[in-house]
Amino acid sequence: MKELKSIAILLIINSFISSSVLHAQNTQIKGFVDALAGVQNDKLSFALGEQDLFITSELSDRFSFLGESVFRFTNTTPTKFSVSIERIVIKYNFSGNHNILVGKHHTPINYWNDTYHHGRVLFPTIFRPLLFDANIIPLHTTGVSLQGHNLGELKFGYDLMIGNGIGSTDVLDNDARKSITAAMHIKPAEGLRLGISWYNDGISKGASGHDGMPVQWAVDQNLFSGSIAYFGNKFEVLAEGTLGINKTDTTGSTRTLASYIYAGFKIREKIVPYVRLDNLTFQEGEIFYDNNNTTAFVGGIRYNINYVTVVKMEYQHQHTARDGDSNRYTMQLAIGF
């Protein structure tokens, strides 16, 4: 009888250890990289884009880990590169499709930032919309979030996040106030996603502004964003807009509107011509953003060799209030591995 009990206990222990080891070893490492050739100001240049290292690991049936590191090359002579930790997220699935996430996140403020991250092979265009280059939205937040997805018939999803604010580091907030992000979306039909979000933060006096210089007054910032995304068998449409309201006790409130609309049409399964229109409009007196009204037109074609290898050719015409017109022609080869 004692021998049977001992065998049963050993079997239970072995089953537990085997299950734990299986989960702990379920780690995947993937990557993305791209190379470019472009003509701007009558000069042909070849360039290396970002190399993205993407790690996921199932630690148990409820805990998982996601890590993303990016290697970027500079245009200095000699060429150097920098390494940035884009995401470190530990996720705990506490019930069904509801999760708690801790770490450094891509702020779930709009569809693009929440979906594409740094894998350029996944981008519908070569470059991100101009609102990213203008630093209209905070790309990352280090903090804690509550997340749910694919809930009910409408596949409702939500993100509630509290974290370090703008001007802070990944290890220390620069003031006592925390940033708050609240986002929700629905997927009422196949390939269709509708989303809205709100972001609030207090930007401390002395934090770095658009030009790298410290801002002169504390800024109360509210960002209201909305998006419509549809990626079907033939048509692709993505439209997003962000209204930024920056308020100081000295200068009052100023409003910035940043938006873009992308459309693509699959003429064949692997060939997608596309266009994108961007617009940045700043109110006179804006102190936090770079007050430089900008419009741009992008036209291109995307050839999906397979799901991890994509070639894109693109033309961009841009007009800014400060610098006038400019044109850029770019070709990109992006791969996943």
C-alpha cells in the first residue's frame, strides 16, 4: 500500500514538473529588418533600417512575457548604432480574455501604435504617418494596464493604463502625477475595427519639448483619438485622428489636430497600390509641439512576396509652412525571420 502511495505521489510530482518545464520552454524568438534606397534633394542614398528582435514566452498557463529590442543605425561618420528597449511586458491572464500587464508598453492610443510596432514588414506603407514624426502622441508608457479583448458579439476590447508621464524615464517618473490612458474598440464585422481613446498627463516644467529644450511652463495635456480600420480581401482603409489640447496657466489652451487616411486596393493577391494623406494643423501659440503646419501625399505599391518578405516603392510630396515643398522617392525591402 505504501509503495502504491509513493508511486502515485511520484507520478503527480513528475506531471507537475513536466508541465512547468513545457510551459517554461515555450519561448519564441523572431525578428524583422529592412533595407532602403531613396532619392531626395537629387541625391541617391542607401540605408539600413531598424533591426527588431521580438521575444515571446509562455511562462505558465496564465503568465507570459513579451520583449522587443530595436537596433538603429545613425547617419554619423563612421556609422554607429544604438539599442533601445521598446517593450518589456509581463502579462497575467486572470480571467478569460482579461489580462493585467506590467512593464514598458506601446501606448494603446491609436490603431497604428497598438498594431504595427517596429516590424516594418507589417506596415502598409514604408514610413509611419507624420503624426509620429511630430511626436504628437506618446509612443511608450511604462506602467500597469488592465486589458480585455474579443468580448461579446461585437468583440469589444479595452485598455486602461496608468504609468510614468511624458519626460520621465523607464525607471523613474519626473513628477508625482501619472499618465492615464483609456481606450476601447469594437470589431462589428470581419476585418473592421472602430476605436476611440483618451490620454491625460501633466508635463513638468523643465521636461524636454519638441526641440529638445526644456518647456517653460507646466503643461496639462489631453489627447482624444479615433480610428477606423478595415482590411478586407480587396480594400484596405485606415483613418485616424488625434486632437491634442495643451494647457498652461500662463498661455491658456492650444489645440493641435493630427490626422491621416490610408487606402489600398489589391489588384492581385500579392500586389497592393496605395495612397495616404497626412495633415498636421497647429494653433498659433502652441508651446509644446513644433508649430509647423504640414500636409503630405504618399503614393506607392506594395508587393507581398510572401507573408514575411515585402517590397514597397513609394513617392512622398510634403509641404510645410516653414520649409515649403519637398519630394522623396523610396524603395524598401522588409523581411521577417
